[in-house]
Amino acid sequence: MRGVSCNLLLVVSNLLSLSGAESQKVENCARWCPANSKCISKRSCVCEEGFSSEKPVITNPAESCEDINECLLPEFSCGSSATCQNSEGSYACVCNPGYKLLSGAESFFNKSENTCQASVDMGMTPVPSGTHTVTTAPGNLPEQPTTVHQTQLGDSEERTSKDVNECTSGQNRCHNSTHCINKLGGYSCICRPGWKPAPGSPNGPVSTVCEDVDECSSGQHKCHSSTTCKNIPGSYRCRCRPGWKLTSGSHGGPDTICQEPPFPTWTLLPTAHSQTLSRFSVEVQNLFRDFNPATANYTIQKLIEAVDKLLEEPIDIETQTQQVAGQLLSNLEQSLRTLAQFLPKGPFTYTSPSNTELSLMVKEQDSKDITTVHHSQAWMKLDWAVTAGAKSSENGYSVAGILSIPNMQKLLADASLNMEQRRAALEDFYGSPIPRVSLKFLSNINSIFLTNTDTKKLASNVTFQFNFTSVETAKQREQLMCAFWKAHDNGSGYWDNEGCSMNDTGICHCNHLTSFAILMAQYHVQDPRLELITKVGLLLSLVCLLLCILTFLLVKPIQSSRTMVHLHLCICLFLGSIIFLVGVENEGGEVGLRCRLVAVMLHFCFLAAFCWMALEGVELYFLVVRVFQGQGLSTWQRCLIGYGVPLLIVVISMAAVNMDGYGHATYCWLDFRKQGFLWSFSGPVAFIIFCNAAIFVITVWKLANKFSEINPNMKKLRKARVLTITAIAQLLVLGCTWGFGLFLFNPHSTWLSYIFTLLNCLQGLFLYVTLCLLNKKVREEYWKWACMVTGNKYTEFNSSTTGTGTSQTRALRSSESGM
């Protein structure tokens, strides 16, 4: 019956093993279950029958299922005259020497199955109860056995025929470190396997006391050199060294073999042919080659000092510094993550002579608390469960670390900021393209790493703060941000802050981890070359406009109704340019009363300038198309149009938006974000430009016809030159060059922006050249003034052209002057 039970148990055990092996193949079953275990879910396993682990449920592949030595259990007993023999995953009870089971079986499992009986030596057969069998001596004739009733024998004879089993009766005095072996007339106390007699105690007497054999210290173990021996009562176990990984064999058996920690290669840019990087790589490789797990803290210190030495020395490469920084940060994280496995549980900090600081925390990976890791430069707070992630560490511990490197900044000084996600929003906010962003480091570069290497998207946010240079108030177009380094596949990278936020107190919250720094990003909303062109051009135009104003006021021979229009146009452009140069930049970023007043004045001045440009077109139309005098507008009508119309538009605009449309965070100008408000300027300007453009085309066509009528014999080259000069002059006076702004739909159109800026910032210069310098009367007046200043006698310039054609020549010169 016991044999049937054993076979049935074996079949069930095999079925369970097959079921466990099959379940590990399915998707929802753990594939890393250790030997002698079976999976129960995707992340947990349990030991099989006869094995046990430190925890009821295994969640870490570093745990193992150890054999249960049932023989050492205090509540277990095989009964009298029997000894327990342990085996891998099982056990058996066998009768002591001189005893046998009545069933004839070799072993049994429970005390209730113990039927061990002493066997009769020296040819004696077992005697049934109540009888005694006698055999003849050798050499005598065979006789039939004689059965004698016990009453026919004396009491002394009966006692000598039966042995008292002291081992089963509990009458022995054997120590619990020994086995009780019954024998005829007594018993012996023999040390258990894996035990030895204590000093001074022989093996066998009833007074025998045994002690555990330490196979590890005595060298009797058979553990591989890649493992460490751990002594247990009666045996030993072979375990991987801290940080090493199991490669083959059962975890704990003598055939266990492990491999060394996976340190990175540390070959930085092998194609750069840098002697500095080569020496550094050799130094680090030698450091890891001689690595001793017992001195992991020493290796960490030497590694950090080697990195400091590399960063302090000038690196003999001019490019690819970002690739060096990326590889350096990646290798440091991987090496420190590996070295931390050899450190004792708890915090570890180190500050190098170059002020590089490292702070590590080593804890059980199943810890559920909120943990803080900190040093003098930074601190980090996180849910400890995220440190292990989906993949558990080999030794059951997780690591979180912060490495602050001051000298890393020089390798990443020229790195850029990723603007792909925020460029449109920032340009919408600032109202201008952002061609360039300059970065300023306010903190050290801090590398944050965990045992969990998959930190691109964490289950919960990590909170950290870095010590950085305080900034009282960020200037306009400056942003304080917590940025992280994101590397490309080729080793280079850029700074980004996607997935990270920073509050007013400087505390960062991120849903991923890498290397971080506090940066001040300054957004340059204008091309510096365009900005230089604008300022230089406006300053030059202001000088020229002032000369134009003085010329139109003081030169009497040219004063006319058209000169009056020129004068007011130059006054409006002069006032608008001064206000633009002095007050258009909103330095504070706040839209206050000053900024709103500047925007209102700019709105009025430039609208007035365009209205006077419209009057220039009207005057030109009457001069060229309607040649009869007295058909132009009167002075008061011109002033009413030139100043009244823009004033009316500004008043209506202010009433419509209650001045909220004036002023912007970047410029003191119209707020383009107010829907439709920008058309209070763009609408009238576009209308005037189109009207003047039409007048310009008509004027050029009429002038071409008049040139042919006045002098048909004029050479074509001269005619083309005169017509070109006249057309350009009228194009600038009428403000048609501002039409380029109407086609500037894409603010990133570089060439169109340059053309528009050059033409309109230099409008004052063009007006002075066309209206003053190309006018003969103005030049003569300038010559008179020069002679008066120098004391020379003025001599009137005589024309070389005399006789017939004088009127024609005068008309041509008038046309050349643009008047």
C-alpha cells in the first residue's frame, strides 16, 4: 500500500512539474522562476513540495528554493529503531542496522508505519510472539525444530532471547546532534551526516556530542570560484557573489556558476584619436580589471576622481564634445548602478576634491515607502517602488543615486534647446519668430539613476531640487526651466524639458529620469543682424529726415504745396522713428501705462505718415495726370486728411477695446492677439499702398509718354535712366516699399524680412536723396550756404545747354529730381 502511495505521489509531482513548466510558457506566467519552483502569476512563483524560500511567494529571480531537511524538524520523528535520511526535495526513514521492517520494505515515511524489529544474528531466525525456536548445532543430524512453550522456559532465558530497543523506547541518552543506533544489549550515538564529534567527545558512546562541520571555512566545499560558500547546519550552499549573475547550475548546489558584473567598455570616441580620452579609458579599464567587491567604495571614489581629472584637463578635440559628454554620463550611470550592488544596505555619500558629489541609497526593492536621497547640491524624493520597475535586481536590493558634476558644463556649453514642441506657442506669445535661444547654466549637471533602467516613463513622478544661482526676476524673454539631457543615437543630444515642470520655489517634477540641470533660456525674438540693421538704419534716417525738414523750411525757392506735403511726411516719420527707437521695447514684460501710451503714439504717427503718403499720391496725380493748376487740395484740407483721419482711427480703436489692444509683453505696439484689432493699422495702410501703387503705375506711364513728346530724339539709354530715377523716387515717396510687409505672411522668410527692413528703415535716407540732393535748386542753395560759411564768393552755376531746348532740358531736370 505504501508503494502505491509513493508511486501516486511521484505521478502527481511529475504532473505538477509539467504543469508548472507549461505554465511558464504562457504569456501570463513568470519566465524567471528559480529551480524547484513553479509560477503562479506573471511576477511570482512558489516553491515545490519539499522546498522552501525565505518568503512564501517569490517575486525576485535572485531568490531560491532550498531543500527542506525534514529530519531536522523538531516535530518530526521516524519512531524507534529508525533513522531519518534527507534527500533533495524529500526524505525517508530507514530501520537502524540490525532492524528490518516486517513488510520487508526498505524505507517508510511516517512514524505510524514504523514496524522495525530486531533481526536474530548468528543463524537465529525471528521468533514469533509466545514461541522460541531452537536450531541444532552444526555437524549434528538434522532434527525437527522443537517448539517449547514459554512456561517451560525460565524467566532468565526469555530475557536473553529478546533485546530492549532503547532508541524507540526513549530510554537512550543520545544528544540531538546524533543518531541513536540500537544494538543487542545496548545502543550507540553516532554523529549525523555533516556533523562531527565535538573536541574530546568520541563518536559512538552514549555521551557523544557532535558539532556542525563548517565545510566553507575548512575548504571541504565544492563551490565554484565565482560563488561564495554559505554554511548551514549539516551542509552548505553555493551562492553568487554580490553583483554577479547566475549562468548555470542550480542556485545553491556545488555546480552553481556565476559571471562577473557587467561593467561598460568605457571607450570614449575611439575614432577621435584623442590621447587624453585614450589614457582615461585605459585608467578606468584597469580600475575595473582589478575590482574587488570588498572595496567597492574605493572603486567608486577612484572612478569619480578619474572623471574629474579628465574634465579638468583640456581635451584635445575641438568637436564632438557632446558625444563625449553623452557617453561619459551613460557609462557613469551604468558603472555606479553596478558598483552600488556591492555596498552595504543604507545611504552612501562621497565628495571628491573637485566638489563632485555622489549620494546613493541601497534598500530592499520591495520597500513601499517614500524615500529621499540627498547631498549638498541636490535632493530627490521618490516612491521606492519605481526604483526596481518590472525587472527585479539580482540581490533583492534597489539603488537610487544622484551624481552632481560641476565640470561637465564645459562639454555641453554649446548644446541647444529643443524648441519643436514649444516654438509655435512661444512665437504666438512673443509675437515674433525665435531664431535663436541662448542657455545659461545655473546649477551643476546632475545625473539621476535607479536600478530600474527603463526610466523613460515612470509610474509616478520623481520630485527633486538642485542648488542653483538665484535669479530674483527673470527678464523679458527669459525662462527658468528644469531641463534634461536627451541623447541622439549618434551620441550628440540637446536639452529639453518635456515631461518636467518647475514651480516658483525651484522644485522640479518629472515623469522620467536622466541627467538634469537648471537652465536660464533666453529667447531672441529677433535676428541680431536684423536688429542691428534696424537701429543703424533708423538712426541714419533720423539724421536725414531732420535735414529734410530743415531744407523744406529754409530753402525758399522750392517751397510749394507739394513741398508742404513733403515737410509733414518727414515730420511724421521723424517723430515715429524717435518713439520707435526709444520706447518700442517692453523691457519689463508688463503692459503698463507707459507701454500703452507709446503704442498709441506709434499708431498715430505711422498712420499720419501713410496719410501724408496718400496726399503725395494725390499731388502727383494732379501734377502729372491733371496738369491744370488749381485743381489740388487746399492746405487745411490736406491737414484735415493728414492728421484728422489717423486721429479718428486711433480714437475709435481706443474706444473699441478700452486700450487693451495697445501694448504687448514684448513690444509696445498693437496687440495682434486681439482678434481683428491689428486691422486698425493694416487696413488703412494696405488701402493707401494699393492706391499709391496705382497712381505710381499711371505716373510712370504718363512720364514715359511725355519724354517722347518733349524730345523724340533723346537717346534710349538716357531716357531709360531718367525714367528709372524718377520711378524709384516716386516709389519711395509714395511708400510703396511698405507693400513688402503685406506679403510677409511667413515671419521665418529671411530674405523677405531683410528686404523689408532695409527699404523701410532707410526711408529717411532715400527721401533726403530724392527730394533734396537730386533737386538742382536745393543743391544751389546748399552751395550758397557753404560759401557763406567758408567766406568764398558765390558764382551761379551756368547750364551748358543753351539756345533751343532750354524748356525741354528744364523739364527733364525737374523730372530727374523727382519733384
